[in-house]
Amino acid sequence: MSVPKTKPTEVSVESHVAAIANEEQRNDAQTLVALMRRVTRHEPRMWGPSIVGFGSYHYKYASGHEGDSALAGFAARGRELVVYIAPGFEGRDALLAKLGTHKMGKVCVYIRRLANVDLNVLEKLVARSVADTKRRYPQPNENGA
């Protein structure tokens, strides 16, 4: 069985963000830290060398593959920020249509500058993604279970 590459580390999120060379991207990363902290109510933690993640959940697929992942997260990749959201949740496409300038992968929202997107819409996307992930992967001991 393979060992997941993306797992929590002890690297400081603050030092990681401070090391982003581009000042605008560094400021945008700080804004995303605040937004995701507010939405998830979790402190940021580095997942692997480049993902700033918030909270965690355990998943198990029908194939038997299982692991842990950040509940919400983002990474600074080259000249873009990548915000990770769940696939296919209700209202996702409508929110993405209102977001502003971005590119989309299956679970990756690529944003060049936060100034080009509506932060309220981005916050709703992250919040709904988190809610959908919690619904699909309920965790033991969550809500007293």
C-alpha cells in the first residue's frame, strides 16, 4: 500500500506564507488563511510541503482506498493560488459562475489574484465544500457521536 504524500507536517504556516516571494500573492495567501480559519474554525496546518490545510477528515472509497485529507485548503503554485473544494456539491456551479476570474479543475479553483474574485462568493464556496465533505464523510466523535 502506498504512503500518502500529502499529510500534516510540523512546518510553520506563518513561515511558509512569509516565504512566498511575490508580495501580492503572499498578501492573498494571508487573506485565504483568515477566510478559511473563519469558515472552518480550525487553525491552519501545513499538509505536505505546499498545502495550507484546515481541519481534517478521514475518507474511505468503495475501492477500499482510504486516508486523511484537509477539510479545506489552498496552495500557492507558481503565479496562481489553488483553492481546493469538493466536487459536485449543490450550488457549486452557480457560485463558480459568480466568483470572478478563475480557471477550474475537478477540485481545484485556480485564481491569479484575489482582487479578481468576489471574496464573499469564495467564502460561500469554501463553506459549502466543507459542509458537503462533512456530510459525505461523517467523523466519529463529531457532534457527540
